[in-house]
Amino acid sequence: MILKNLLTGRGYHAVLTTEHAASSYGQPVVMVTTGDLEGEAVDPLGWEIIELTGAERAALPPGWRAGDE
């Protein structure tokens, strides 16, 4: 997926993963895979999803799904 940081305007590639310390009980988190935030799990506040596959959309954590429901 591709995310945009709304404070800086920068774009980042990200993935959904359960292999991060912020993940618990098998719930995926959104982890940045590029740039200065590489390896960081991020919360939805301050981020915009720019590009997303159907599989990623289905697996998004609840906090990221605003507007889909």
C-alpha cells in the first residue's frame, strides 16, 4: 500500500504485518517500509491511504477502515 503523511506531505510504502511488536493477538498493524520511518508501525491519525489492494483493504485494522463501513 502507499500512504501519505498529512503533516509532511511525504509518501511512503507500507505493508500489513503481524510480525511487529505493535501487533497483538494476530491483529495486523500498518508498518512503513521506506524512508525515514522504515520499520515503524503507524496509527491512522495523520495518514491518508493513497493506494491499496482489495486484499489489503479486507485485512485493514479497524481504526484504518473509517468510511468503509
